[in-house]
Amino acid sequence: MTRNLTCIVCPRGCQLTVELGQDGAVLSVTGNTCPRGKQYAIDECTHPMRTVTSTVRTSDGGVVPVKTDRTIPKELMFDCMKEINRASVTLPVRIGDCVIENLLGTGANVVVTANKD
């Protein structure tokens, strides 16, 4: 089986072709111009990971942008969003402040991405 992907690791957007075996194992990757593209294709076909970006409520009734500080398994995204949606922060907050530690046991922290007083 063949899968066509667009690499999202850098702005180049290489068009990747991944050949998969009957068992789903990656047999080959072509179209990448760097080793990171090859690794992206392998990861995307075997265990996709994503960085989650969202917003969290603040004590003044507004919101502040947040993101995970590392990727999480794609299949946990909806559960992670439920946790993020339950969170709130007291102002002021600064870039890098941790809102949720070890989100659902993934090792990823949810951190603030903008200063807000």
C-alpha cells in the first residue's frame, strides 16, 4: 500500500511517498530532502503525534493561548481538549507558565504562549 503525505516539519512541505507492508510496517520513504522528513513519515504512518494548541479561560473572563510543550498521541487529542477546556488561570500569566502538568500522563505540559496581565 502507498500513502502520500506532505511533510510538516519545516516550511519546504516535501511531498512524501510511503510504501507500507501488509502489516502496516514502513518499507520505504521517498520525496524527503532531509532525515527529519523521513522520520516524520515513519511516525505519521505508525504512531501519529500532534502538538495541541488552544485557549484557557482567565480570571478576568477572557482567554489566553496555550499549547502542549511536546507532541501527544493523536488518539488522545479529544481527551486532552476536555482537560484543557476544564482549566482556568489566574492573571497575570507569562509565556511558558505551566497550566497543566503531565497532561493525561503523556509527559506533555500545557503552557501559556502569550503574556497577559
